[in-house]
Amino acid sequence: MDEKKIRELYAQTDIKDVFDNLHSSADGLTSEEADRRLNKYGENTIKKVAAESEWKTFFKNFISTMAILLWISGFIAIVSGTVELGIAIWLVNIINGLFSFWQERAAKKATDALNNMLPTYVDVIRGGKKMQIDSKKLVPGDVFVLQAGNSIPADARIISASSMQVDQSALNGESVPESKTTKYDPGEGSYAESNLVYSGTTVGVGNARAIAFATGMNTEFGRIASLTQKQTTTSSPLTAELNRLTKQISIIAITIGVIFLIAAIFFVKYPFAKAFIFALGMIVAFIPEGLLPTVTLSLAQGVRRMAKKHALVKELNSVETLGETTVICSDKTGTLTQNQMTIHYIWTPSNEYQVTGSGYVNNGQIELNKKQLWYEENPDLHKLVQIAALDNNTSVEPVKDGGKPKILGTPTEASLIIMAEKAGFDKQKVLVKYPRLRELPFDSDRKRMSTIHRWNDTQYIIFTKGSFSDTIKQCDRIQVDGKVREMTDDDRLRAKKANAEYASRSLRSMALAYRVIDRDVDINKMPIDEAESHLIFVGLTTMSDPPRPEIYDAVKRCHQAKIRIIMVTGDSKLTAKSVAVQIGLTSGKARVISGNELEKMSDDELRKALKGEVIFARVAPEQKYRIVKNCQANGEVVASTGDGVNDAPALKQADIGIAMGQTGTDVAKEAANMILTDDNFASIVAAIEEGRAVYSNIRKFLTYILTSNVPEAIPSVLFLFSAGLIPLPMTVMQILTVDLGTDMLPALGLGAEAADPDIMNQPPRKRSEHLLNKGVMIKAFCWYGLLSSLISSGAYFFVNWQNGWPAKGLAASGSVYMRATTMVLGAIVFTQIANVLNCRTNKTSIFKKGLFSNKNIWYGIVFEICLFFVLTVTPGIRQLFNTTPLFASDWLFLFLLPIPLVLLDEARKWLMYHKQNNQNNQ
């Protein structure tokens, strides 16, 4: 039998049969029977899936495709006789692996929690006696007691209840608490049965007794948690892309190695052994040893920048996945909205008042015609505020240390308390004058709540609030401008029209009324129906869970970035669409699909619907998961946001799961890849921008390192295809000096480059668009690389020209040869200075972005100049790298070299920018 049918069985069966089924009674289980069941069913906890061992996590960082390539490269270098180089490559791999492990381990520690939602203790009835036990020891058949503020420890059937309302938003996404009674009502949406309560939800007001029928992993809470545990983790898009890039580079390097091997044998007439070692050296030279550490550090810097923007990323590769996001499947309550009920309007027969501010803090005022009004200034407002505040069991704890206010009670009553405070009403002071004598609690049949107070020496006053339709039918009088008169049909019609108008805007209305009775009535024996009859209608309050203030700009930026946002909520269709249209998420033409409608749709129909404007309402956890999966089937890269237990399966399935850090459940945080520590949807947009910047920076780095490969290869090409007539202008050790020495720090600086200004005005990159694409290769090989090759090779011939070439042959040894090869190395180092600056932007001028705005690059530039200087003047090192001290004129030439190259590329960017603008204007 599936879980839904089991729930229906326990909800619809007579309570006596429930006791029989669970072999229990109103007196609860005996301690002996409870112990036996604990052994049978296990503890009432959410079991965590076995975590990956630390050792496995550690070694995983050393066996990626790129890491394996570097291990092989180091081995090849050692075999070819350059032991120091091989060890250096291996050290790069080891340091990178250790850094990746440390970064991900730190993130894991920051989010390693799951069971915090379950209460620590629960009051149970065992053997007819009430006792307190650890909630882990609760078993099916236990009878337990619930009071306001309690977290519910198990799925249970209600035995008795008084004014019971439960906040189930963590489970079903509903912003409005569910009323709970002993009578069965299926309700609307998931987990809406009126006589069942669920593990992990919270009692807002009232009290109850219930009998547990499911504990631990058998609860709905546990079942949803198990859905996330069964899902397998797939490789991130960046991992797949880096694996592809590694294969591409390996093929290029091996192909070049084979070509150079053949050329060395047939053109230069090298012996096979010497030619093979030379070819191995070229293969190593063409493998970007700095790619892996640069990618890792770029991701880590992205993680740190995101942390400053309140986004905690658990896995490094998740950073870049954000940048690819094409669709965000977002929960509504607590994600797009504040999850804080707020009164917006007060309606009385004479006036409509606007209530400013939002949330559970007194940050607004009551306004009439845009002028502030205090409650004493109008008799109708006075009475309405009085009813709202005194016929109320909720209190709001003030904000502490920048946190969120805490409510003890229901969101609806909390909104009324805050409204009264905005009107200047002091509830505690007024209660002294008009003390409460009796409460007529809310129930789902009457849909009203009343309190009876002392009014004066001869009278009591009854304050009533409730749903509009269920309250106005009890009214036969109306207060207008402080005067009470008979209520006419026209009065009812006007009130009904006002209520309908607010409902069309997805605002929930609450009617407020009162009556005064003589003191000779025995209020303790007065029937509820009699007390709530002949009421005087005062007016309406209208409320909603308002959108987050920052959501409007965040949605706008997502649309600019061609990212679609699909609302997936447990709330009603009307409310969902109203909020979506209000914040600009969709137009008014968007299709709204309910959970029941979704259940009848095939996957093909769903995928078709997902391509248009669509909103999902009243959905179950499995349906959220299905929506995400079908978005992915449409080729979308999906980010799924949420804070409740109901969001966890979708968070796990999504390419990037985003949980709320403050209001989010631990199950949601465990399933997510990223946690928003400020619960701010706008932080997602900032994180997406960082993700895009990371990918852009990796591509900039790739362009930069591929650029240096061209001038490194040309000297060997000249040597080989001249059959040795042109002495080797650059040795293998000099090539590796650039790859592992001078290029490394500037490349890491590129990894920290700020996002280009227009990065969020571009659509997400397509999955078919790869890191090493046509544009990168053209820019690296045919533009930057070609210029660097001409200059560096030209420097070699220029030094020889200064020393008599072509009248005499090119120097193959001695001081002239050493100076010529040193100038080739120097020219590559200094053209790479220009190239790293040019790579910082794609189309924007580097001067507009700020020539010195990236300090890391300039630290790298200073380092590579110093390293090159050390290589040219230090005895011992000079012999190893085949360098020699340069003349002052040589240094002057090298220092001036980057200037024309930067200006030339600025001209190219200017032409590209204006060409694109002209195309956009056509």
C-alpha cells in the first residue's frame, strides 16, 4: 500500500479502529511494549546515507582526467632526462589536489547537519501516565501531547484538539497554517487532512493529543529525505568540459610530438633516441600544467566571493554550473516571498486605509489619503484595531542582533498584532482595562474566534474575527463613523464586493465584528452560537505574504540574462499567479498547472508546457522532482531553490540545488549544492554572475596559455624544417620556464578577474559550446600567438643581425647564441605581459575596466619579470636554462614591447564593439 493510501486510511478510520490497528489505547502503550516496538521499528530519527569516506574524497582530487595527464607528463619528463621538471609537474598536481580537498572539506563542515528539526523531548502518555521522553524513543502507537510552539515528532492521528493550527510550510510550501481537529476533512493540496499531523511541522496555536502511526524514516519527512538519498550524483558540466578539454589537448600535444619526432628524424637526421626525447619534451611543453591549479583557484576565489555575498557553496564545481543555468525552479513561500504575513489594507464602510511596511516588524504606518492616522483619530479604525489586537493569542518577539522576529502563534494573528502596533495601539496596556474573561477558540467548522472581555461595570464585550463569509452572516448591525445601525442588504453587498475585489488580487480577507452584552449573562455557560450572533460588523483586514523587496530587481536581471524562472509552489493557483505577475515573473497569460492536473499529464505534455510561460501550484514533492527532471530533458541547466522538506528531492535532482540558510530545513540544506545564508533571492543572481565570471576567466586563462604555445613552437619548427640550418632558438627548458614559471602567477590572476560589465546581458552558454572553441583558437593562435611569434623570432634574428648575420651564419653556440635565445625567452615573457592584460576583457576596453583594478595580475607580472631577471644573472641557473645577462638596450626594448601590443588590441576591441552596436541598431 502506498503512503498516500496509508494516510487516507488513518485519516478516515474511526479513532477506535485506529487504536485497535496500532494495538494501543487512550492510555498509551506500556513501557515494556514501547521498548519492544523500539527494538522492532528503530529510533525516531532521520538516517543519513553513508557518507563517502575521507580517504576516497581525498584521492578523488588526484585522479581527474587532467590530473592523470599531469602524472603522465611528469613521468615523461623524468624519462626524457629532465627529472627536476617531472618532479615540479607532480608537485603542481599534489598541491592542487590538497587545496581542492581542503576547500570542499571546509564547505562540508559548514553544512553537515540533518536532524536538528526534530524536537529533543516529547510528552507521552504511557500506562495512563504523562511522562517526558527523548523524541528518538517515540514509537508507533505512542500517544503524545502537543502544545503551541512544539515541533511535531511523528506522523500522527489527532485524538483531541483545541484551537489547533499547524505550520506545515516546511512540508507543503503553504504560507497559511492548517487548522487541525478530530473531524476528517481532506482539505486542498498535499498533507491537508484536518485530523493528521506530520513530523517536522510546528504547532502554531492550540493544543492536542495524537497517536503516532509512523516514526523515523517511515514518516513523510523521512520518506522525502530518502528520495534525496537514493538519487545519484552526476558529474558537473565543468567536470565534463575539463575532461573533454584534456582529451583535446592530449590529442594536440601527441600529434605535435609525432610530427616533431618525424621531422627530427628525417629533416635534422637525429638518431631515433635523441629525436624521441626531443618529441617527449615538446609534448610536455604543449600540456598546460597550470590549467588544473588555475581552474581550482578560480573556483575557490569564486566560492570566497560568493560567501561574501551570502552564498555558501559546498562543492567547487557548483560555482561554474551556476553560470550555465538557464532555468530556476523556485519555491514561492520563503524564497520569492518573505514568509511573513502582512496586512496591506483595512476596509471599513466609510474608508479604505493603507498599511505600509511589511513583515513582522513595526516598520510602517496606517494611512488615509496618504496621511498617517493613529487609531484614536477614527472611531471605526479604533474599534477594528481593538478587535484585531485583543481577540488574538499570538505574540511577536522583537528582532535581536539583526535576526528575524520570532512569532509565538500563527502568521495571521502576528500580522494583526503588527498592524495594531503601526496604529499606535498598546495591547498590554488596554488589556489591563479590558481583561479577557473567556475565549471561544477557532475551529474549522465556524472559521471564527472570539474572546469575551470586561467592558464596564455593567457590560461585557465580545470581539470576533474570522473568514468573511462565516462572520458577516452572524452580523445584523454595522458600525459606520462610530455609530451603530441596522445592517442593510446594500451594506452586505458593498462589503461582499470589497471582499471579492481583494480576493481577485490574491489578498486574504478577515472580517472583524463585536457585540456588547449585559453583565447579568453567565458568559461561562453562554453557548458559542449565541455569543457569536447579532454581531456588529466593523470591517475587513486584507493580508498576503509579500514578495521580498529585492525580488523585483533580481527577476529583472534574470530576464536580462535570458534565465527563466518557473514558480513551483504548494500554494493555491490564484495566489501563485498573482505573486508571479506582481513581481514580473510571468505575464498575466501564463498557464497555471495544479498538482492534480500535473498528475494526469504525460512527460511529453509536461515538457511541452515547460517550454512556455508556466506556473505550478498545489504540487507534491515527487512532482517538483518530476518538473526539474523534465526541464533537464528539455536540455535546460536547472537551478532549483527551496527551503522546505518538500523541496529536497528537487534540490538533489537539479544541476544546482539552492537552499535557504535561515528558514531552510536541514534536509533541504543537505540536498543542496549551495546555501543562501541570508535567504535572499538576489544572492542567487549575484552567484550566477560569479559562475559566469568563473567560466569566462577559465576561457581567458586558456587563451593566455595557448597563446604562449605558438611562439614556443615556432623556434622548433624553424630548427626542424630548416634541417638544422637555423640553430634551435629556444630550448625545451626555456619553454617549460614559461609554462611552469613566468606564465603561472599572471594566469592565476586572470582567475580572479571581475566579471565583465555586460556578462549578465548575455544568454547562458550552450552545453554545445566548449571551452576550446573556434574563437579561442583564432584569438590564441592567429592573433596573440602570431604577434608573439613574429616578435620573439624576430628578436632572435635581430641579435644575430647585430652580430653580422646574414654576412656570416647564425650563431649556434657561444655568447651571441646565448643572448639570442635569452632574447627569445624575454620577448615571449614580455609579450605575455601584454597578452594577459589583453585577455582580461573580451570586448570592453581594459582602460574602461581599470588597468590596475586586478592587483593579482600585476603581482604576477612583477614576479615573472623578477624570475626572468634571476634566470639571466644567476650563475648555475644560467647554464641550466641556457641564458645570459642582457644589455641595457635589450631591457629597454623588452619593457617597451607590451605597450604597442596592448594599444593594437584596444583598437581591435573598439572595432568589435562598434560593429556589434551597429548590428544591434539595424
